[in-house]
Amino acid sequence: MVVRAGCAIFLSVEVATGGSQMLVITRREGEEVVIGDPENPLGVIRIATIKGDRVRIALDFPREIAVHRREIASEIAKNGPAIVGKIRPASKE
């Protein structure tokens, strides 16, 4: 028996009241989520691999759209875009 693990993707979506709600989508390895108009998508998120509690995602967006990990986005918001060249990769633990 083969069991394939799934992965939940959390996307924040605006609702008519002006607030936002979390959209939760479960995807398996190799499956994709299309962002924007399906005929001309803004970007695509694909579940690349799932190994244990580690999920690798592939983000396919145009270069002019900034894509950052949350901790990097917070640093940019706090310190400005000049911080980007000074951020070091996370150490392997």
C-alpha cells in the first residue's frame, strides 16, 4: 500500500467586507496552485517534494514580482530594501 503525503497551502484572500480570510488548499507532491486569472496567471506554486516535515515549494512568478520568505519580508519592511544584500542564509541545523 502506497500512502502519499499532502501539504496545506495557506493563502490570504480579501473578502467583500475589507478584511482578509485564510484560504487553505491541500495539495500533494507535484500538484500546483494557480494564482490569478487561469488563462493568464500571475504565477504558479507547485509542491516540489515532501520529505517528513519538510515541504519544498517551487514558485513560478515573473521577475518583477517580489517573492520573499516571511522573515525576510519583515526585515525589508522594518529596515528598507537596502537590507536585502546583507541578509545571510539560515544556517543548517
